[in-house]
Amino acid sequence: MAAVVGAGGVLGAAHVGGGYALEQRGFVPDMIIGTSVGALTGAIAAAHPDTAAPWLDHVWTQLRRREVYPLGSLSSRASVFTDRGLRRLIARAGLPSRIEQLAVPFTAVAMDLITGAPVLLDHGDLESALLASAAIPGMLPPVDRGGRTLVDGGVIAYVPVLAALQAGAASVVVLSTGPEGSPLSSTLPSRHASAIAARAGLLLMRHQIERDLHEVSEYIPTVVLPTGVEAWPAPWDFGHSQRLISTASLTAGRFLDGLSVSGPGLYRADDRPAPSTGPGEASTSSVMEVGL
């Protein structure tokens, strides 16, 4: 079973709430796949599989934008911000130097800036893998690793469930964040350029996520934890982390307590798939009994 931790920037605080809900129910994954901020969260969970949520809670509630996104030098043309803040954050996380040294098998997903192909980083230097997976194009500098120029994996795999399937996961639980995973508003945006661009970007991301979730759910049980968050903060506003953590923890916990899994399918707050069993067979079981 794989834990899949999606992208989301500052909204990734909701991952911590989902992590609390899972840890409190004795959940320990066989592998962890993360993209962007989800790669950092996932690496910490892989290093400390039983106690990651409290540590992440402390980190998220203390973070400020200038610590994570310090401005780069005026002479830099590769990015608006420097990666100094992320390097300091990684250094304080108590992580090993290499991916293979993590307690739980871990993969960070990045994107090859030349080909656009997803790149699965499951061995070698951990710091460069996390920096590459989180290198938002134009915002943070690309990372040269293994002869490739890599950027944020969220561009190609915002929720990297396909990578989990490729890695051989028998089931997945997804920690996703943000308005792209919430029901779409039926209200048209204002005719302001920024509002139209934001709506188009949201639709693009949502279609990518839904396509990947439905593809993977045809083969294995795919559980998506709800966050319960209705009002999402701006991407640069770290002041709402505690609210996101608390809301997601309560909502995901209630969802897990009522969840049963009955074979391949997409399991989330508004989906209740029919059992995928043969005639006369019954295989419905609780989420913990099948390792989710």
C-alpha cells in the first residue's frame, strides 16, 4: 500500500491533518510517493513513520513566507526566489543524506524540463531530489541531477498516483489539497484577466487529477482523504496552517472511521463504488484490514 502526497504549496498544511488521522489509526504505509511540497512532507513521514504529524504540525504553524521563499539576487534570471529557505527547512528535518536510508521506501516526483516526462527519484541524494520536486518553474531554481534539468513534479503529476501504480502499489491512500480537489463552483469568474486565468488553471489541474485517479482506480483501491476545508488561503499566506491541519484531521478521521474497501475503485467522500468481486463473492472490509 502506498501513501501518495500531492502538491499544493502552503495548502500542504492539510497534509498534516490527514497524517494525524492516519497515524492515530495505526496506519503505516509500505511506500510513500510525493510531489512538490508533498515530497518534503512524504520524506519526513518516511523518516519518522509513526511520529511525523506532530513534528510537521510544529513546522507548519511556525513557518512564514520569507523563510520558505526568500527573494533571489537581482542578477538571477532562473527564478524569482532562491532555494535557501527550502535547504534550511530540509536540513532541520532530521533526514538522512540518501533516499535509500529512509525507514519507508520513498519516491519524489519531478519533471524533466527538456522532455516534459515525469522523473521518479527513488535513490541517491535526498536533498537534491526534494529541491527538484519542489522547484516551481520561474519561482524556484531548476535542479541539475543525473544529467537532467528538473523542475516541480506538480506540473506533470499534481497527485502522483500513476507513479505509485508503476511502483507496484496494491492500493493507495491519497493526501491531496486545495480547491482543485473540491467541488467546482458553478459561478462564472469575473471578467478580470487574473480571475479568468485562475479559473482556467484550476480546471486544467482538476482534469489532470481526475484523469489520473480514475485510471489508477481501475486497477487498485484508491482512497482520497477529504480535507473538509471550504475557505482556502492565498498560495503565499502561511497564517492559516493551524486551521487547515485541524479541519483536515477531523474530517479525514471521520471519513476513515466509516470507510470500507471492496476491491478496485475510487473511494472518497462523494464516491461509494460497488464491490469489484465475482458472482456470489463478498469482500467488503474495513480500510485498516486491507492495509489502508
